Amino acid sequence: MSVGKNIKEIRLNLGLTMEEFANKIDFGKSNVSRWERGENIPNDLTLKKIAELANISVNELLHDQADVVTVKKVKNGVPTVIEVDGRTYIYQSPDQYRKPID
């Protein structure tokens, strides 16, 4: 299962709408939508908030059986390019990574 699918599953298990879920982690509904669709993934701090809501570890959230997260590039101590299940994401902001346009 992808990170986005895990986030959606957590949200649905909590019985929350995207907007309610977003409010709990101090983000907008559009961010949650992009995460769930796999367009972006949250940064470490946000992943921690989501994991805490689900009462799981960040490792469990990220490293589902099918997920493999690999850091491809680091600049100034920040992973700037990561790969999740073979999909490459580029650092967009302190809040998230985005999938590059093919």
C-alpha cells in the first residue's frame, strides 16, 4: 500500500472528512487530497502528526510491506529527492515533497 493510501485509510478509519483531517494536522484540504492521490507526500513533521493520530509509528506509516523509501539526494541536511515504491518525489517546501512532472 502506498503512503497516500495509508493516509486515506487512517483518515477514513478515524471517520474524518478531508477537511476535518486537515484541520487536525494544521493543513488545508487540498494538501490531504494531493497526499492521498500520491501527488505529494508530507514532510517528516507532518508524517509524525499523522502517525500520532493513528497511534502508529512513522515507520509503520511509511514502510508498509510494498513501500520502500530511498533518499536519492541530500542538500544542507534535507533530503531533496526521495523515491517511494519506485516513484520519485522532489522537495517542494518544508511541508511536502511533490511528484515531478514526467
